[in-house]
Amino acid sequence: MTHAKPDSEDPYTVDASRFRIVIGEPAVEVAPQPVHASYRTGNKVPDTVVDGWDGDFLGVRAAAIRGRMHRHGGQPRQDAFAVKVSEDDQQLFIAVADGVSSARFAHAGAQAATEYAVSYLSQSYTLDFDEKNGWDLVKGASWEITQRAERASAAPEDLSTTLICAAITATSDGMVGHVVSVGDSGAWLLGADDALVQVTRGKASEEGIDNVRVHPLPFLPESLEIHAFTASADEVLLVGSDGIGDPLGGGGGPLTMLLSDMLYRSKPSILDFAHLVDFTKVGFDDDRSLIAVWPQHVYYDTGEN
């Protein structure tokens, strides 16, 4: 079979750099293995999930990527996310869950937690969201996980997961909202000059050391992180699992610079966003989930002259 040659010299071109984003020393590449039947996923937990859209008021990109260790070992992706928009398009409700690695059906717990969180927020969220609302959300997510475990004839701890969720409202000059967190996932505001401001504690401490003890759902934490935030017109809200938070550290490193180059005043395509989340960096092989939210009225650099 032959193909007629188009007027241009090459029928297409390939940007080789798009196939791999490397931060520092790359991790060893692995061939993804199918998920073992013992995890009972029913082929319903794909390696990678992506989503996104650009509404009149808010834009969103989301990706959950199976980590290299899970790809190599035939284990399911234990991260999950959910995103929902309000009917008037002025609010977004997002959630990320990071299933506990030692919990056999953590993928199911993560999915249950994120689905419940965005459902609760979409029905109940108001701008005066308070601690009682936060506890109602977390208790409901815990109950949903417990019920799903019961239906699967599994112990509740087999579905253990962290959860971070946010409600975002568009304003005339940016965004406002609340973040609720159980565990060590994180939320950040990305601004000019590689500025990265933590909204939640995540794994950071005053000494910059990982000192956070995770109390995953369905067990209720001793205390709850609830944070209100205000974002200016050119700031981006990032919500992600520790697969993103760990290589970010306290900010200021190469991953911060990469996110700034790709996301500050610049909105990638949905697939390019997933490719960004799937960067390679030696020593960081965990599942990764990241959701980015932009106010739509900000200027975006499309790379065109």
C-alpha cells in the first residue's frame, strides 16, 4: 500500500519531547501489566483517567495516573478523582482520594469517597461552609465506604483512603472557596514567579519534614482540616494526592517550575495535562492525581504569535 504524498515535504511531524517529561533523573520505565483478578476491579479501574472542560466562568483539568510500581506489579490505580459543575457553571466541586497502599480494595474506597464528596458539596455547599458541614461531609463519606465494603463482603479497613475535596466559586476577580482534607493530600495556589502557596498542610511541617500521621477513612480523624481560600484572577488552584505533593515538597523545585510553565496563565489540552501528570522522576513511583482550576476571564498564553 502506498500513500499519496501531500504538498508539504512531510505528511506529519512528531514532537519527540512530548512523549516523556523528565524531572531530574528519570525513573526506570516499566511495561504496564494488567490488573490481577484478585483485586476484583472487573476491569473498571483503568490505568489513566482524564477529564476537563472550559465553562463560561471556570476551567478545569483533571488526571489520575497509575504509578509505575502499580503498573509493574499488576495492581490497580488506588487514586481517584471526581469533578462536578453547578447548573449555572459558577461553581465547581472536586475531590481527590488516595487509597492506602496496604488496603487491598483501596481503589474502591477512593472511588466511593470522591463520588460522595462531590455529590454532597453540589447539594449542600454554601459560602458560609463551616466545621459542622465539614464533619457532615466526612461522616457521610465514611458511611459510604463502609456500605460499599459490606456489599463486597470486605472489611471496612480494606477500603481505607484519604480524601481532599474543594468547592470553588467564580468571582469577578478570581475564585473563592473551601477545602476539606482528611490525610496527606494537598491543595496549593499557583501564582506568578513560580509562587506556590499551600492551602492545606499536606505533608509539610515547619521543619519541612514529613511528620503527618495519616488517619484514613472510613475511620474518622481526631480533627479535620477545613480551609477557606481566595484566589486572584491569575492564580490556579491545584488539588492533588501525595503522588504530586511528595515531589513538590515545599515548592521552589523543578516540579514547581514545570507546573508554573505549563499551568500559570497557560491552559494545556486535556491530554497534555495528563501527560504532564505522568512525568518521570526517579524515586517517585506512586499513583498521581491532580486537578487544576482556573478562572476563565484570565488571559491565557496559547503559545501563538
